[in-house]
Amino acid sequence: MSDLNFKNTDNCLDVGIDTPTTNLEYVDYILQNKVKDFTPVKKYTVTYALGCLDENSTTIDVPPNYQFGFEFVDCRVGGFGTVGSIYTLRITGIHSSLIQSIQQCVSGFTSCLALTFVPTNFYTDVDILPFTIGGATIELRITTTAGFVYDITFDIINQTTDTSCDGELDDTSINIAYTLPVEIQEPLYGATYATTGIIVQAVDNIFEIIADNLGSVGNVTIPGNSGGLLNDFATIVNNYNVANPTNTITINYIETPSIPYLPPEGLDFVLQGGVNATIPDNLQISVNSLFNLNILLPYIYEIKICEVNYSDVEFCISNSMFIDCYTEECVDTDLCDSTEDICNLTNQIMKQHQSLIFGLNCCGEYKDKILKHYIRLVCPDEIKCLY
């Protein structure tokens, strides 16, 4: 983690810092820059503190970016008081001991029913509710023992009859959503919402339709009135949202009509311009956001990132960041006497480095470690005088 060791020596009126990600795989895993087999990982933790980690520290839990796998391993007919094909879904990519519950939901995860599942270490089998021809998108919610929620959707295709058990899981339809903590939210670089643009139907009827989902998924066409039906505009939008609960739209009225707007037959509404987010290769954690500071003041900022497995064993990396507000000047080693009082030399150094002055007063016995580490970073020649 040596890449996290750095000093700021500029004016402290505007100190903003991001963590570098070079060779810092835990940071990359948290921010989805890199993936691996996260099966045994329970969670990541980010602990941070002003001064020292053992005093007044804060810890946040971060969900792993599980590389879930899904396949049907069995199917039977009937059950649950209805007719349909009951598929047994095998879930991989997460250790079964880390799954607290699995629910099947409807209407965009607004209503959910707990399912019974069979854990088998590195995979988990669960029977989804009976599926019939023309059935809706499957919605599964996995809650982990660490309290993370993963909302998963997929489609079943090519089933010939309600009880034929010959459907296939459409891999291309799989979508997995989970939420990162607000302190390290993943920026959505370049993403846009699809929209119809502003539509003027009358002086008192000016509106825009905007997709609720960010990205190209919102590029849809809303069918208008047809076949002799003449629904008002609000009903058309509501009907679309009911039929597409995971990809809804919203009307933004610039001028609200005094009477309901009745679109003529054949008039569809096209949403376009939705662009997916792009994630840069060097995505970083904002240290300012982590500490909730617009400006980082002179201090030592400690950060520790841990990977915790299903046995609650931690593997951690940690480091210090030193923030000063003027250019440091190393002690002149030519004038340094190796027999000089170590406290006197330490005082000389601390006079020039505000982060030590502000940071070491809370560290107790830890301060010697901080001091030596700091000196190696900014004034390596001074080691000659300390050892």
C-alpha cells in the first residue's frame, strides 16, 4: 500500500485527494474496476480515522461484487396450489453460508415471498414459483448475512406449454443490482436519462417524458392509443408502467393541462438519448467524501481496507496520509550529529511538518511508528540521524 503514502504541501485552502488504485486490489474490487471469484468473501470494510485507527475510527461495510452464476438443474410440474413449471435454480458465485434469505418478488420488488433454499457450500439450490407461458420477468432478492441486498432479474424463454418444463434461462436478460455505501458511491460517468424532449401539445399542455432508469435501457417507445381506444395521456403512461415495472417512466409537466390530454390514435411517444455509464480504469475513492470534508486540514489520515471471508477472518491493508500546508524542508543531514538528542531532532522535524504536530498527540505509543514511517517517506536521509 505504499502508493497511499503521500504528502500534500500546497496551500490548504483546497485540498482534495483520491486514493490511487495502482496495485491496490481491494480498492479496485470495491469500485468494480476489477473482479475475481468473490464466492468466499462476506464483505469488505473501510475503516478510517483522523490521527490513529485505534481512536475515534469509523467503519463502513461494503458489499462484494459477487460474480453470480445461474442455471436450471431440475424442473417439475404443479405445486403451490397452481399449475406451472417449477424450476430449481442453482446459484453460484457466493458461499451458501453467506445467504440469509432468498425471496421471489413481483412488481419491481414491491411485494416479496420467502423461498426455501438448500445450501451446499459453494452453490445454493432454490425452487422458484411455478412459471407459465407468458409469465413475467423473474425477480429474486438475495439478502446476505452481512445485510447486503442483491436484486436479480431474468427471463425464462422457449417454454412450449405451461407444464412442459422445457424453458431456458435467458442469460442475456440477467440483471443484478446492489447499493454501495454513500461514502464511496460509484460515479456514473457520462450516463444520461432517455427522454422524449419537450412536447408542446397546447399552450397549457407542455410536458416531457423521462425514463426512471439511467442509461440505454430507458430508450423505449410508449405505445399510444390504437384500435378505437382513446385513453387520456396519464392512463397511457400508467398502463406502460404497470406492464414494465422495472423500466418505468415519469411525466414532467412544464405546463399542466386544465383538462385531460387525449392523444390521437397512432401517436406513439419515443424516448431516446439514454446513454450507459462508462467506468474509467482509474476510478478512485474520494478521501474527502470518506471523511465528509470539502477541504482536508493538516493531519494524519488513517485508512484500513479489509476483506472478510465467510469464517470472519480478515485480510487487511492500511496506511497513513500526511497532509501539510507548506513545502517541507528536510533537516540538513550534513549538520546532523548521530549522537544528537533524538528528541531535539524530532522537534526540528515536527516544526516543519504540521501533520505530525496535529496527529501525534493522539497516538500514544504508536507515535514512534508514525514518525519513523513519515520520515522514511519525506526525508529518507534523516534516517541516518535516527538509527
